[in-house]
Amino acid sequence: MTDELGKQVLKGVSRSFYLSLRLLPGPMREAASLGYLLARTSDTLADTVTAPLELRVSCMDQFRRAVAEKTDAPRWPVTLLNAIPDPRERHLLECGGEIFQWLENLSEPEGDLVREVLATIISGQRLDMERFSRATGEHPVALADESALEDYTWRVAGCVGAFWTKLGFLTMGDRFSSTPANELLERGIRYGKALQLVNILRDVTEDLSHGRCYLPVGNPFDRVEVLEAHRRWLETAELWIGEGERYAESLHLRRLRAATILPALIARKTLPALREATWEALQGRIKIPRHGIYRSVIQAFLLPHVETDLQR
């Protein structure tokens, strides 16, 4: 991991998760950071709506094959690069060669975990492009039902909770947690799904302006129906965030617990604002100020260790 990739590029494309990655113990940090950069690469390919859909689909398929087949990084067309509005995301794609070299240099077991989670994430983003291929602000498309939403949150984030768990046991062994791996896997999956669900609930009006409605409603134009679905899924997000908190409390090392709990603490600060938000407030995009994030970092280090507490 070079300073350019591990700090500058990573920090440029992550507002808060960068802090979790920096807090991680050394054995987990490299593969987790690389996985994040690769996931953000595919996310940029999927979300650059100023580029033609056919071009984005083609580039995503090239990226998927390059990750799975252990080949060199794709060479991105200038048309795609010029369509990326954020210079930090464009720089991320321009660093593809270094990122793929980093993947090649990982140990085989860690590299396999990174490729496994990327395959699932890419499948969700690829499905997204197909599902919303004809969607516009005037003709929005909503997910069909609750299972479709749960499947989507698994593909793009729940699988990250599984990856985090597998990577922890792989690289840290008994120092990771004494909780059975299968129990942590289930909690980690729900935790990842919760964080994606919070993003969906926060961005609901912005997504609708682009024709995407991740909440399963009959009529995306009906604000009352959308807000009712919004409230219902807030309750689910709260339950799943609780699973993430229990996950983090069971981990052994303080830095590891802090890195793992931090996204949940930030989500906990976001949920009350979402619960009270009007449609107009949601249009203004609810965000936690930077000082709130740094307070969460301090709070994360004060998280108790469940097993220690039980022994007292």
C-alpha cells in the first residue's frame, strides 16, 4: 500500500469510512482498504450517469472480469473519464493500474476474500443499471417488494459485513473475537445492510430525482406512501444497527472495536434527523457535521468490551 493510494486517494473518496480504515489494526487494514477502493471504483462506474449507459455497462463488465480473472486493470475510455464530475473519483479510476498491482501483491487468501466481496458488490451495481436503465425523474422505477430491497442491501453492503468478519478471523485468529464465526457473520451482514439502508433513506428524494426508488412502493409519485415506507424501513435500520453494535462489542482489541462501531455511531446520529424529517428536509440532504463525526471517533474508543464486562 503506497501513501498515495492508502491515504490521499482513499481519503479523497471517503468522508467517514476512511476513519474506520485508519483505526483498523494493521493485519486487517490493507485488504479492507483495497477492497474499499475497488468497490468505490465500481460505484463510480455505475453512478456516472452523465456517461451513456452502454458505456458504463461495458466498463463495469471489463472491471468485473479483470478482478475475477486476475488480469491487468482496464484502460478507461477518455469519454468515461471526462464524464466523471468529481476530480477525486476520476483520479481513483486513473490509479487503476496501481490498485490492481496492490491486489496482485496481497496474500492469496486475502486476495480471494477481496475478489469474493467485489463479485457480490458488482452484481448489485450491475443489477441496478439494468433495473433503472429506463428510469427518469419523470418516470421513476421502484423496487418490486421487500425482498428486492433486502437483496440489494445484501449485494452492495451486507456482503461487506461478511467480508469484514472473514478477514478478521483470517488475519487475526483468536485475537479477533471469541464469538462463533457463524454468529458474527449473520450480525455483520445485518450491520452492512443497515448502513446501506440508512444511505437509501437519507438519499430518497435525490434518488427519486434520477428516477430511482429503492423503497418498494406502488406509486413513487405519492409522497405520503413514500414517507410511510420511509418510516417503516427506519425501524428496520434501527434494529440492524443494533446488531452492528453488538457485533462491535464482541471484538477483542480496542482499535478494532472503535473501527467497527464508528459507522453505527454516525448512523445513530443520522436516524433521529431522518425520523423527524419532512419531505423538504430530505431534499436538503441530511448530513452529520464534521465535528459530530470526530465526536463519534472519541465515543468509539470508549466502547466497552462485552466479555470483559461479563467477567467483572
